[in-house]
Amino acid sequence: MFDLFQLWFAAILRIFRTRRSLMLENLALRQQLAVLKRKHPKPRLGPLDKLFWVAARCLWSRWKDTLLLVLPETVVRWHQAGFKLYWAMLCKVRKRVGGRRVSKQIRELILQMATENATWGAPRIHGELLMLGFDVSERTISRWMRRAPRSPEPAWRQSLFSSSGLCSL
């Protein structure tokens, strides 16, 4: 008797709902019924079923009221897993930015040239490396030159005092 009363009360409440809400509820219940009609001992939700519930969660505010087969937390977990998968796929597709890596030999050569010839800039070292047969961009050379150790005295002062025989100050 109580079940019959509950059914009639729910039918009366549905009279006051909007047509859109009733159609969405009907669609959700039909989807769950289709899952239950599958010929498995335990009905399993496939990827399209999960996608349906994730979309229902995004588009319909009362999606929890009609959900009978799984818990609402499960649908939220599917949604989060979908975002993880989306971002993982984006990261795999992205190409590595920049050119090829500079070998250790060339790096050491750049640092050696920069420390031994303090007056040389990146364009001069770039030209020297091109004459040696190494194809490295000038910008890469200037980046690696920043890491070269600097002498405490300026280069002009070293050359001035060493060539004239004057003692350093």
C-alpha cells in the first residue's frame, strides 16, 4: 500500500516539472534500463555509458536523482579520469621545443674559448666554431658563454700590464 502511495505522490510531483527535466530523467532511466538488459550476469558500464553520465553530470543539475546503477562519486571519478587522460594525451602530442642538444665536447670548447679569449663575444666564437666545422647557433653560444668562469681583472688590464712590463696595481 505504501509503495502505491509513493508512486502516486511521485506522479503528482512530476506534473509540476518542466518538459526538459522530464525528458532528461526519462533518457537517464532508459539508459540504465538498457544497461540492465544486457546479457551479462553483472551488467557493466562501457565507455559510452560512462561518457553519457559524465555529460549528464555537466549538463543536468538533477542527474543524481535518477542514478541507480552506480554511486555519484563514481561518475565524478570517471570525469576526473577523463581529464587526466585528456591532459596525458596532450603532453604526448606536444613536440619538444628547441633544437638538438649541444654535445659536451662543443660546450667545453665554447667555455674554453670564452675563458681564454675574454674579448671575444658570441659572434667571434660562432665564426671560429663554424671554421672548425661545428654548426651551433650564435644564440646557443651566448647562452653557454654566461656559464664561463670570469677572471677577476678585466681583459684590457691584463693585456696592458703583461705587455708593458708594469707591475699590477
